[in-house]
Amino acid sequence: MISYLEFEKPVAALEARISELRETAQGGEVDIASEIKRLEAKSAALLKSTYGALTPWQKTQVARHPSRPHFCDYVERIFTDFMPLGGDRLFGEDLAIIGGFAKLGDRRIMLIGHEKGHDTQTRLRHNFGMGKPEGYRKAVRLMELASRFGLPVVTLVDTSGAFPGVEAEERGQAEAIARSTEACLSLGVPMVATIVGEGGSGGAVALASAERVLMLEHAVYSVISPEGCASILWRTSEKAPEAAEAMKVTAQDLLGLGVIDRIVPEPVGGAHRDPAAMAQSLGKAIGEEIDSLAGKRPDELRDLRAKRFLKIGA
């Protein structure tokens, strides 16, 4: 069952009416197929027009949709032979960040990403996708392993930010994020990062400092959440829509600013409406980017990363 967002209420009303008519039609007494077909066409057109004119705040809501595909969903649909590797060899395991060997088609890769979870139990288990120091240190370990074996690194970023708890700070959260960012920039193998939902703060940058950064059509990427920005500037989170507009958090804005390199289109109505189609498009885009980087020397790859980040804002 689809969970509708506030701005989708007109679509929800139409789709509810269609469901009612279908139940009525099951009785067989009245032929209302033509009416159902007309409403379905109207609903599809309304959904397309709605998603074709989303505001930055509405895109933020779509990026956070509870049914939006996460890391584990993409692992099931895009990648094969996934072998998760756990632990940072220093403190423990962090299930907010998952990684391991995998295959994309016939390409062997190192896959790393944030997992938020889909229900209360899995969200608590994965800490809502908010990585702790051990998660970022695990990511560094896996990137170094990939470099040793000559495997491209693919990351799927989806986090509201790194975990801000006291215990994370005690274990060196800032240092762990900085080390992970450094590891991305110094990799001697190709790296392709994709913002699949929320790309929040340093928690996202730590896995997204690649030479090719992709972003799903309705994903968001920013240094702070719109609510956090509004709380600082206006002392109230109610100004979040205005903050989202000013912060340029959307894929379309960030492509224009040179922060990302490519937008991956989503199915009409967002990735959560057709996860299989979304996975197919994403897998194809990542594969193309990996192939475009194949054969480049380690120093060329590092130079590519340095140039792409240094030119941002120039």
C-alpha cells in the first residue's frame, strides 16, 4: 500500500476513487471499465504534472519517503554475489553502513552504503542510517581492500547525517569522517558515488568524495537538513521550506553548480512507486560510469577527483 505525502492528496483521492470503482465492478452488474480507464489516465497525468513541478521541500519529503528503496533493496535488485564484511578491527560493527564484495553484471566491485531500514525494528537496528565512527572506519578498511585488489568502489549514500550521540563523539566521530573522506580522495581505483535518498552533511561526504557523483532525480544533498538550517537562521523549523529553497539541495540545482555529475531519472511518482524500474536505471548508470573510468591510472583518478572538487564554486 502506497503512503501518500501531503502534496499528493489530490492523487490519493483519485486513486481511492479508482479502487472503489474496481470493487464495484467486481459484482459484474455495471460496466464501468471506461470510467476507470478515464480516471486512471487523469491520475497518471496529475501524478506526472505534480512530480514535474516539485519544490525543494517537496523533493526533501520524497527523498525521505518511508517506502523509498534503500541499500539492501538495491543489493537485491542490482548486484550479485554480495559478500558483506563487518567490523572496523578497532571497536565493533556498525550496521548503519554496510559494505562488501559484489558484482555488477560481470564487473567485480567493492560496494558500500548507508542502510536506514523500513520498519521500527530495522530502523533501530541500522540506527536510521546514521553512521558511527566504527562505520566510517569500516568504510576506510574496505576502500583500502578494494585498492589492494584493484576493484572499483561503488557507494550508495542515504543518510540524514552521521550519528551525533555523545558515545560517537567520544570514539572520534569527526576524525573518522575526515579519514573516510581522505580515503575516498586518495583511492587508486575508480569510485562512483550515488546519492539515492538523503545526502546529509559530512556523513554523506565521507562516502561521496568520488570522481563521479550521481544523484537520483528526487534525492537531496546538503551540508545540513532544511530543518536544522531554519532552526539556526530563523529559530524555528517551520521555515524549513524556505531553507530548502535557499540551500539548493536538489539534484537539478547541484548539477548546475557542478557538485554532482549526473542525474538518474526516477519513475513517475518517485523511486518508491517502482523500485524495480529504479534499480534497473541506477544499475545501468553506475555500470556506464565504471566503464568510462576503466583503464585510468591511479594518479589520473586522483587528479580527476582533485579537479572536480577544486572547481566547485570557482
